[in-house]
Amino acid sequence: QVDGLTLDAEAVALDRAHVFHSWSAQAHVAPFVVAGGAGSTVWDHAGHAYLDFSSQLVNTNIGHQHPRVVEAIREQAAALTTVAPATANLTRGRAAEAVLAHAPDRFAKVFFTNGGADANENAIRMARLHTGRDKVVSHYRSYHGNTGAAVVATGDWRRVPNEYARGHVHVFGPYLYRSEFWATTPEQECERALQHLERVVQCEGPDSVAAILLETVPGTAGVLVPPAGYLAGVREIADRYGIVLVLDEVMAGFGRTGSWFAFDQHDVVPDLVTFAKGVNSGYVPAGGVLVSAEIAATFDDRVYPGGLTYSGHPLAMAAIVGALGAMEDEGVVENAAAVGRDVLGPGLADLAARQPLVGEVRGCGVFWAVELVADRATRAPVPAAVVGAVKAACLARGLLPFVVDNRVHVVPPCVVTPDEARRGLEILDDALTEATPAP
Ligand code: PLP
């Protein structure tokens, strides 16, 4: 019998030899072995267990290996593992119905994709064809995916080497802690960010702007929960100039913020919604676009020029039906809201009060960011070595964190229990203490 340590070593050796990794200098990848998981925990072959406060790439909203989702995939695999998108398939229809059940009434149809990037790709295409206009306005602090238009709509560094799509314009969104608008209150930040957006739309020529594409809560950029009124203000600007509002709920949707969609908390209804990740927790890759009745009607007699071999793949659809059914029956979204309100919110506020490295904590539900600073007065980010030390100290104590730039994102599955959430915060607290440089 092969022992676990040998399997872990084989996993690392094969990975280093043959797997080309995303967004990485290949010689500097340090892979972390995951062999199995259940709920909010993952483990390697040797049995080292970690509380998963990353939800992998913030997608396992229902936790690992939920039996109902695994069983739904197993049953579908026994019946029909693949089918062309042009066929009618009962599981696909049920998945579309299940997704729409949580959306506002104006949404009529779902276009299924393989993930989040191609969902945004298709939403942009629909907006352009619906309006007959070209430009897409999005935030600098955003991530929308790794395909042609989606990566250029992205605001962060990943756009820059990939800028081959045309018609993209970026604006700054609200981020009071590092305000671009010299704001000192959420109200000022909101008002000035809206003024900036409207001026950019006017200067670009409103008749050339097809879509405003925003993450409802920018996730990878730092869990930037928008101030009250921002998204409603964006909706007004979109309406004033006949622009389609696309909200990207790929990371924020399906329970992450403590509601089914993050926009449910922001008094706004978009025209198109993109989703992926939490819709079936990534058990089988899937994403999609929720299409309003009005935009869907544009393509009643006109061909929609887009499609994918695996649009509405039966295994992915079965996973959606299983995941959404379990989330409804088990109160998973309510759990995310309660854990955020009762444990993560107060616990992180306490951490911020005591830990000198913490500049700000922000978030809601099971969607939080802890921003680490070298100096609380200047808000200068900590050097990468300090972030690395925090991450290493978390791993050594059995916590798998999600680290981006100078931040630790606290993003456990929506099924995380209050005790697990408390344990994760204790580990993070100890890790911060250990990584704090001596004065
Ligand atoms: N949009 C947002 C907000 C995301 O966070 C991501 C992925 O992290 C994407 C789009 C892209 O999704 P995918 O990697 O499934 O293509």
C-alpha cells in the first residue's frame, strides 16, 4: 500500500513536471496538494486537514462533496452524460427554472456557458447587439475573466498584457479606504464616483456606450461593498443614456454576500446578470447569463450569433439543480448571512481593533477582506513578505486562506458553521500576531 506522503510527493512532482499554471511564472509555482474534502475542510493524501477559508477560488459555496450534489451528478451520469445544446433536455430546463426562481421577475431566460468569463463575453455581445453600440464601461478595480472582451473589461493588472479587444473604457468605483475622490465619507465617495462615471459616459459619447459592466461587489479587487445608493445611481445613469446595465455576480452571487444575488441588497435590478461559481459550487464547470425579457426579445426573430458545444451540459445542469435545491432546503444562504452578522463581522472588527497590521476589514455574509498595512496612518500596504508570512502561519495552523495583494480574503463556504468560523478567526489572529514585524 502506498502511503499518503508518497502520493503527495507524486502529486507535486507530476504537477511540477507537466502542469502549466494560471497567472504564474512557472518556475515559481509552489503547489498545495488537495486530495479530498468535506464541507468546509480539505485534506491532502497524508491526512493533513485545513479549514478552507478560500472556498478554492471563492466557488464552493455549498462546501466540498455535498452528498445531494454528488448524487445528482451521479444520477445524471448514469442517464446521459452529454448532449448538444440545440436539444431540449429536461435537466437543463429545470436548471434554468431553478436559477430564475431566485431572480427578479424581469428575467426570462438563461444562456448557459462554461464559466464566468464566457458569461461576461456573451453578456457584452448581447448588450452590443441590443443597443447597436460598441463601448463597455467597467471599473479599474475589477476582474471579469480571462477571455477576449472579459479580460479587457477587467480593470486589474491582468488586462494590460492582454489588451486586444476594442471598445473598453474604465472608471474608478467607490473605495473609501483608498479614495480616488478625496472623499472622507461614504456619501461623498458615492456621489463623486457617480459624477465621475457620468462624466466619462458623456465624454465617451453616450450614444456609443452599449453597457456598464460591474461586479455588484468587486471581489478579487478587495471585497469593495459599494456604498448605499451607488448601484441605484449607476442604474439611473444607465437609464438616462439608454445603456444596458450588466452586473457580474460570478463571485458575489448564490449566497456569498448573504443573499441569493448580491444586488438584492442594493436596491437595483440590472438588465443582464452573469453568474458561475456558486451556482453549482463548481462541481462541474458552469456559468451563464440571466437575460431580461426585453433583451431576450431582441433575439426572437434575429439570430443570436453565439454558442458553445457545452452550453447547458447535463452534468453541470444536474449539479445546479442539486446545489440550488440543497441550498434552499438547508437554508445555506441564511446561514451565510447569519455567520457574517454574528461571527465574521464582529470577529473581524475585533481583530482590526487589536492587530496593528490590519488597516481595514470590510464585507458581508461570507465575503470579507482584511487589508494589511505597514502603517495605519499612511495606509501603506504591507510588503509581500509579510503577506507570505501570514499565509504560511495560517497553513501551519490548518487554515487555508485566500490571499490577494496585501489582503487576506475571508471567504469560507456558505455552509461554514459558527464554530468553524470562530476557529478560522482564531487561527488568523495567531497568524497575524506571529507575522507582525517587531517594532
Ligand atoms: N467574474 C468575476 C467577478 C470573477 O470573480 C471571475 C473569476 O474569479 C470571473 C468573472 C471569471 O470566471 P471564470 O474563471 O469561471 O471564467
